[in-house]
Amino acid sequence: MSLAPTSTEARSKAAWRFPAPVRPRVLVAWLLLVAAIVVSAPSVEAGRMLRMTGDAVAAMATGGHSQVGDGLGAIGRQLVPLQISERRDVSRIEDFDPKRLPLFSHIEVVDTRTQRLDPETLQMRTVVERTAYLVEPVGYLVHVGVKLWETLMSAVWGTLLAVLMSAPLAFFSARNLTPYAWLYGGARALVSLLRAVPELVSALFLVVAYGFGPVAGVLALALHGAGFLGKFYAEDVEAADPKPQEAMAATGANRLKVLRFAILPQVIPQYIGYTLYVLDRNFRMATVVGLVGAGGIGQELKGRFDMYNYHHVGTILVAMFATVLLIDQLSARLRRAHF
């Protein structure tokens, strides 16, 4: 029995070459990237960042002082204790009814002594001013919870609208589904435009158009999310296994049926992952767009920060962290349940 290789095996072995570890074009691209990083270092103050960060780390190790450490420490000390209760002057509460107080709340009366000029005797006299306050032991925590719910719903609505807008964009942005080159190019350009405009920038314009409130935030999140999802949805459609598509097309199925029965079953798991990531990101970005008046917890955060109410800021930050952690756990459970 002959063990000599066949002609086909000999040709395949002769044609095989060890692949180059780095292609010349890739090497040039990496060199250009490194050069750009080195040249741009002074403009982003990379040296100052490294120097101050190094000083902070050294100060932490030796117990000394640094500008970064002292600044962060001063802010951290002002954030605690967290603000839980709320105390409001009843004269500034619209339609206040002392017989219908919120749960666990009570009225607190405070007497304040001030010196005033008596217009008759032209002498200073002591005047006692009595002020009634509505004290809610967990009032501010409830207020933050309401704002967080508004922010979360803005993220959910923004994600929902993003999915609805990105579905047709992904269909027309996929080369294997779009019949016309001009339609493919236009859809790709629109997806790139939506993705290139940050939520904060679009929120600035939408606040002017729609006014202050969550509407501008929802639309800003939806537009940017549609650009992100449209790009990745389309790329997964293009990367799907072509064999089921060819089999469907051979039976006379149109593009919609090929998409429904040959492509979507392959890409649905990735789509779920992308959508959950956008939902998580939209919650964090909903806080950012709130800083420009787009509603939610971000607007409350900016107002408290501008008034130097750092105890309130600490409560908001802790509540945001807990919400992000909860969303992350729910997303992980949804992924495990599907996969």
C-alpha cells in the first residue's frame, strides 16, 4: 500500500505559506496611530495628568498630601451624611392641608428671635417669628426615587424608539438585503449621522424645540441609540451564514422571508445583547442629558450641585449606583434566561 501523498495533497502543501504576523498596511496604521498619540499628548495635558496622578498615589502610600487627593477628600467629606429627610416651610406649599399630612410626616414649629426697628419709638426691639415646617423623615429619598423612576422610564422609552427606528435602517444598511446601492449608501450615511451626534448635543437642540422636560431626553436617547443599533444590527445581518439564505432564495422566497426565516434566528441573541446594553447606557446618559434640562434625576443633581447641597448630591449618587447595579443584574438574568 503506497503512503505517497496524492497530487492534490502535494499541491495544497506546496501552496501553503506561514501567514505573516503583521501585514505592512497594518504596521503602518499602528505606527501612524502611535505617532498621533505622541503628538497629541501636550494638547490633552497627558504629562500633567500622569504627574498629578502619580503624586496622588505616592501621597496615599506615604500618608502625605496632594492636590488631587485633597480635592477628592474635601468633596467626599461633604457628601456624607446622606440627605434622607426633607423639611419645607408650609407657607410655601401650595394647597397645604394640615389634616392630610404625608405618611410618617409631622409639623414642626420653630420660633426665631430677630431684632427689628420700632417705627414709633425708633428703637430696636426683639420680635419672635413663628414658622411651621413640614418634616418628612424619608421625604427626600422618596423624591429621588420618583426622579429615578422618571429617568428609568426615559431610558426605556428611548431604547424602545431606538429599536423601532433602527430596524428599517438595519434592513437598508445590510448589503445582502438592500437591492439598490443608493439606498444602501443613504441608510449607512443616516446611521453614521445619528451615531456621530452625542445625546447631550442633540438634547440641547431638542430642549429648545420641545421645552424643558423628559420629552427632549427621550428623543435624544432614541436618535443616538438608533444610530448605534442600526450599525450593529446591519453588520450582524451581513455576517449571517449565507447557506440558509441561499436555500430560502432557491425556493423563491423574497427578501423579507429570507430575513424572517434565515437571518433573524441567527442574529436574535446578539440583538438582545445589543438592546440590553443600550438600555443600560441610556439610563446613565439620561442622567447626563438631564443636566441641560431634559428632566429626570440629572436635572435634580445639577440643581443641588449648583446650590452646594452636597448631602443631597451624595444621596443621588448612591441611588444612581444602586439602580445601575439592579439594571445590570436584571440584564444578566435576561441573557441567561434566553441563552
